[in-house]
Amino acid sequence: MPALLARYERNERGRDFAVGDIHGHFTRLQAALDRIGFDPGVDRLFSVGDLVDRGPECEQALIWLAQPWFHAVRGNHEDIAMRYAKGNPVDVGSYIANGGEWFVTLDPARRPSFAQAFSQLPLAIEVQTDAGPVGIVHADCPVRDWSRLGIALRLRRAARDRAMWTRERLQREDASGVAGLRALVVGHTPVAEPVVLGNVFHIDTGGWMPGGRFTLLDLDTLEVATDAS
Ligand SMILES: [Mn+2]
């Protein structure tokens, strides 16, 4: 069984970035990476998940997930795709309304390759930086202390669901933060500008939406990466 919490050592050679929800817009993401001079030879990109649904290039998710410099956690849209591919009950109407039409209409023989790739994704990533560990989860850390996350994810279905689905911290403007981490980076809820509550960075600035853009957060500085010129 793949790890629910994956750990990455400090990047000794290049930079580390996190990006918000992608939703099938890999061409736009690549353009954003090009603008900051992302170097796949030494840099790493950590995705908060939701690689698929809504956009036109969902099938490219498998190509990106195969890259050695690209690391993603599982979002709720990957979660739904896994359930659907396994034949578990999914409200197909709402799935399509939320961008899942590409998967519903995909050749059923091709669905398992996506379900398999998504099943390998951790629900949380921890990246070491000079100033301490940075966590990455799609929606939120379901426990107050990061050191308790691994066991919570293993033992509690509710913790796994919260990691992928909740919007409570943002809705409540809860600035209490997550202990045991320098910063937590999440997506899932679109925001016009990155929102920082305590040490929790919400970075889904809608790169997949008309008029939105991808925020690439430098994990070393916790600043939004700016264009290389
Ligand atoms: Mn989401």
C-alpha cells in the first residue's frame, strides 16, 4: 500500500515550488513554469492535487505524474475518479457538473490506468526546507498537530476525507494554524489572491479558471515566485 504521508528531503540542487489546483490545464501550468525559469533538471514542483476535471487536458495528468520532478497529493477529484473507476457509487450527474465528463466518456478500458496512478498518490507530503518542514495537503490538515497526521490518516476515514474535502478553515477564517510545521500549503477553494491564515497558505488562485492564474509558491522563501527576466 502506498504511503499516505510522503516525505521529501531538502532540495540541495534547485528550488521547490507548490502549485494550486490544475484541473486539466497543463499547457497553462507549463507556461507559468516557463515564466519563472523552472528547471526540471534541479527544481521540484509539488501539486496540491486536483489535476483533473473541468479543463481540456485531463489525460495529461498521467504524463505529469510520471515526471521525476513532479509530486502531487491526492485531491477530491482524484478521489472521485478512483471511486468511479472501481464501480463505487458516484452521483454521475454531479460528477459531470463538476467537470468529470472526460472520465465518464473515456474508454472504460483506459480508466484503470488513471485509478491506479491516483491510488499511488499520498494524501499529504512533507518537504524539508532550511527553515523547517512544509506540509502539502489538498484541502486541509485534519489534525491540529502535524506529528499526529500520519496515524490519523491511517486510522480514520474521516481524517482522510477532511484532508481532501473540507473548506472550514477558510470559511471560518481560522488563523490558529497547524503545529509542528513551518507552513502548510493547500488548494481546493479558489481565492482571488493567496490567503495566509496562521501558517496555512491557500494558493488555488484559479489558474484553471478564465481570468485566473497559477500561483507558484517558493517553499524556501514562502513567497510567490515572480517571473524570471
Ligand atoms: Mn478540490
